[in-house]
Amino acid sequence: MQSLEEIYRQHAHRVYNIALNHLRNVEDAEEVVQDVFLTVHEKGIQFEGKSSLGTWIYRIAVNRSLDKLKLRGAQKRGWGVLQYFDVFTQWVPQQNTEFNHPGVALEYKEELKQWFGWIDRLPEKQRTALILVRMEGLDISEASQILGTTEKAVESLLGRARKNLIKFSQKSEGK
Amino acid sequence: MKKKQDFDPFAPANRVNRVEVSPFLFSRVVSKIESRREEKSHREVMGWKGAMTGRRAQGVSTSRQFTWIFTALLVVFLEVIVIRGALQGPRSGEVAGAEWMGVFLNQTEQLYDHEN
């Protein structure tokens, strides 16, 4: 059986990049990596071995990243109001939403910030399929296992993501 | 001008470089695991389960302890009843019943008076 350190060495890099591409923030992505490997340590015994260890770990990474995004959204919608009251701010977990992606070169920063903005408007599954296949370079079958769906469904998700991104870019050009 | 079909909306993905994970992150994961383990053992020692485990380790049977506490409480309760009875003196059931009925009749009378 592999030790946690070995598992970490094999998969941490991809887990970090999946989280970073979802969240575009170094601190948040590092938190996700820590959460993922804590879960692997605690629930490793429960891992049934139906899928490969990597697939299982990347699925946890995707879920944790999406949870963090939801928390951000909830904070933007509801908790923003509470920030007017100093008393409450200490109880509200602060989420850093600043665009901080070390994989983006300075000359592309503005362009990619806009592109990631469109990606954020995609439905969850389309966004994750795009990140796994086009940014992480996973093949369709691996991505389908992580998303818990079929290969055809992943292809269809990518097709719809493409159409949506074209629509968003046309809208932004029309402004 | 770019035609619609020339535009690849996934192309910007190629301009995002892969990033190396910080080498210190694993030590943070390990320290979190250790702190959780400590927290768990602390909770076990301080909690009810921990207290019981500690007593069991000392050779004190918990079920026997509960039986003694229950018996002691029962004895105290019975003694209170006996002492109260002794203080009130000997009374026949008839007297007690008449007293109770008297109270009841008085209350009914009061209610009757009040309504009229």
C-alpha cells in the first residue's frame, strides 16, 4: 500500500492545478490541496478501488473547488450586506476572490481574466469538463470517470461549453 | 476580421501554464493531520467516553456504580416519605378521604357562589 507522501508526490501537482484553474487564487487552491489530502488520509480506508486512485482524488479536488466557489457566491450574495456591520465580519469566513493565477503571464492577464470570467458563467459540469480536458490535458475517458458520466456526455458538455463561450465573446464584442 | 468559425473559444486555455505546487504544502498537510489526531485524543480523554474509559482502566465498574447511586437515591426517597408520614401522625383513610372531599366541596361551592 502506498504511503500518503507517495500519493501526494504523484497527484498533488494535478490537484493543485485543477483547484487553481477553478478558483484562480493561490491561497484557496492550496487550501483545497490540504483538504483533499486530509480526506485521502482519513477516508483512504473507505476507498473501494472501483476507479483508480487518481480518479478518486481528482474527483475530490473538483468537488472541493466547486464547494469553495459556491461559498464565494454565497458570500457575494448574502454576506456582503453583513460587512456593513463590524460585529458580524469576524464571524463571516472571508473568501479571497482576487484573480491570482501564477500560471498566467502578465501580457495575457487581462485577456485571460475576461476569458475566465466567461468560464465562470458556464454551468458547473461544462466548466469542469473544459478545465479537465482542455487545461489539464486529461483524455475524455478519464474526465468522464472524474465527472461520473459517459464519454459521450463529456463530449456534449464540451460542445455546449464551446457554443456558450462563443456567445459570451460575441456579447462582449457587441457592447 | 475573424470569421465566427475561425474563433476557437478554447484557445486561451493554451496560454495558461501549469504551476508547480509549493514544496512546503505537504508538511502543512502532515501538521494538520497531527493536530487533528491530537484534538481527537484530547476529546476522548476529556469527554464522557474518555472519562468512562479512564474509570474502566482504573478497574471501576461503571454499571456497579450506577446501581449504587440508584439504590442510594431510592433509600433517601423512601425515608422522606416515612418521615413525612410520621410527622403528620396516624390518620385513618376515612378521615383523609373526608378532608379531601371537604376541600373539593369547598372549591365547588366557591365556584357556584362566583357564578351566581
